[in-house]
Amino acid sequence: MRGRPAAYAVGLPQPPRCLVMGVVNVTPDSFSDGGLWFDAQAAVDHGLRLAAQGADIVDVGGESTRPGAQRPPVDEELRRVVPVIRELAAAGVTVSVDTMRAEVARRALEVGASLVNDVSGGLADPELLRVVADAHVPVVLMHWRGHADHMQEHTSYTDVVTELMAELRPRIDAAQRAGVDTDQIIIDPGLGFAKTWEHNWTILSRMPEIVAAGYPVLVAASRKTFLGELLADPHTGARRPPAQRDAASTALTTTIALDRVWCVRVHEVPANADAVVVAARLGTELAHGHERPPNEQ
Ligand code: PMM
């Protein structure tokens, strides 16, 4: 039914609507909110706030993946995310760790994370998939063509949706070979990762094809540069800054949720939490509205 996920991941909440994942970037340099939650206590407070506002999952990351970003050393990534995940999980929040490193995933799962979100789909550190399998937790496999410092050199596609789905297939196979349960594999088209702005719009317009693969689909459009470009100042041409892209992000959440995507990853939760409820209700109406007796219409 439109507005409800076409597939769910075993081991995570399964509400009858698209899920909302709130973002906590414990980084000094993320494009969307860099530096705001770099302090551990500020990050914990923000994660608790997102959960209270209706986030089903809180995604904690310690590495910026904005184009051109340099990777932090593994010790630094651990220092950033482990205390935050420990506190949020202890408070009862369902936590996801946004990492490409097996060691960070392992420590995050030890302190209570429920999901591993790997933007490299297991390519950056092949050991990560075994860590996920051993812990029997779900994993997000995102479409990825290389690290942030050179990913925008790999934006050549004949048909972006067909190709990203074909490139995700071996990542799904690798996860299964490592022992990850099929019903714990989530896929993500990777908006903005080795994609041009035009590719992002094509992907968004063809979401039903991605959902039709049968896996839960995560989409992270929130605050991304293609929205800043679309909403550029008509006089100066300056891109709309990230913190002023939330209304546009919410508009996309509504359409994505109607397309039966499993989860949206967003920076600002309240409006998106409302949008997924609206989409679920509208989806029900689209499916059954015409069957109602006249006195209920
Ligand atoms: N984008 C970012 C970080 N993590 N995870 C998934 N699964 N998909 C994404 O598209 C994604 C991600 C980069 O954006 P941020 O600065 O908002 O974290």
C-alpha cells in the first residue's frame, strides 16, 4: 500500500509507515551540520532530542563524507562515536552507526548500536560485513564508487538507476556470503555519492524501480547540495545554505514515503515525522478511499 514500506528489516521497529532516521554527525566538518554536535554531550543531547521528536532510529557518525573530505584516523572516529552511542542506547534509543570501518562497527555494536549504516556498502572495509553477520544486526548497503576525496570523478552513467542497482547486486551478494541474513539487508541509492544533481533527480523520480527489488530502501536526501542548487537565490545565484533546506527535504520525504521507501534519513525530525504519517494516511486513502460507504466519506 502506498505510504507504507514495501519491505522491513528484521530486528528494527516496523511501524505501518515510512521510518524516520535522525542524523547526529559527531564531526567538525559535515556539510549539513558540521561542528554543531562535535562535543559528546551535545551529540547525546541532540540524539535524545531527535528521538523525543519522533525519530525511530538515530544515526551516529564520526566521519564526514562530503565531497573532498579527508578521513579521520580510526582512533579518532572511535573517540567521537562510541561514548555517544553508548549513552543513547542506554537511554533506550535505537541507534545506527554510520561507519565504513569494521572496528568502529564492532565497538558500536558492543555498546548498543542496532544497525550498521555503511555508505560504502562493504567496499571500504570488507571485514565490516562479517562483523554485521556475527552480531545478527541489519546493515545499510549504500551505492558507492569511492571515497569522498575522489567520488565526484566517478559520475559517468548511461542509465543511473539501472547501473546503481547492478552495482548494488554484488554488494548484496557479498553481505550474504559473509553471513548477513537477507531480511537484514537494506539498500540505499546513495544520493550525492558519485552522482550529479541531475542523477539525484532521476533517482528520486524512479524510486519505485528501486523499491521493486524487494529490499527495504533507505533514502538520505535531507539538506543535500542538489536542494541548495534548486533553491538558489534567483538574484545572486548563491546556493540555499544547508540549514535552510529542511522544508524542501520534508517535501521529498512525502513523495519518497508514498513510493514505499522504508526509511528517510533526515536532520530535522518533527516535520518529517509528520510527513511520513501524512503519506501513510494518504496511501491508505488511495488504496481504500473509494470503497468506503458514503456516510463515512
Ligand atoms: N549521506 C551522508 C551520510 N550518511 N548514509 C546513508 N545510508 N545514505 C546517505 O545518503 C548518507 C549517509 C552525508 O550526509 P550528512 O552530512 O547529512 O550526514
